[in-house]
Amino acid sequence: MDYQLIHHTAVGVTDLDRSREFYSSILGLKERSRPPFGFPGAWYELPNGQQVHLIVWPNPTLRAKGLETRDVHIALRVKSFREAVQYFFGKGYRQDSADEFSRIIISPKPIAGFPQLYIMDPDRHVIEVNAAVLDSVPDAPQ
């Protein structure tokens, strides 16, 4: 088998409008056209033809727990870790947030060998954002 890339990741969601807001406004993904399936959803385009598909499903598998870095997650690669951290700080994410949906975990020098940050979407799906190298980590907003 000669796999070339992950074509798409399907994410079960409960509220399409709320999830669209997160994936478009928070993650900054570009929505693309979607075939007229008999169920609601949205598709997002990533580089190299990769995609994220949101699917409204009456019985989705959803996490019941909070933000945990070792659980099932989607990982997105960015060019600048510093810019990604600043971006999410600008969206209201904080390391010390009591609200799990605005909490961010920042791991600039993890064992994996590349910097990572983690947030959660409205349905508790864990999203990792990482970079190939650590270009620095901005200070948390006051």
C-alpha cells in the first residue's frame, strides 16, 4: 500500500452553527463546498488537498472529559509556533482559564521534539497545533 496523505478527518458535531464558528473563526479554516448529502455538515480545506469534515450525527461519539493531551486528537501543523500561540491568546485562550473551552495547554519543548499547543472544540474534540521548530513562545497576556 502506498499511502500519500490523510485525505480528511471526520468530526462528529452536535450543533453545526456553533462548530462552524469554531472551525472558521477560531481555527481559521476555509470552508469549501460539500456534496448535497442527506445530513447536515461542513467541509474545510487544508493544504495539499487535506480536509476536515464536520458531520452532524444524532449519535456521535463525544468525549465526556476535559482537555487532555494524550487522548484522541486532530493535529494541525503551522509555520510559526510563536504566531500560533499569539493567535490563540488573541482569541481569548489562557493557560490558567477555569473555562475548559478557553483553556490552552502550551508545550514548547515536549519529548516529541516539536512544539505543541492544545485546545478543545465545542464538542470536546481535542485539537493540537504544532510546528516543525520552536521559534519562541510569547508571554501570556496580563
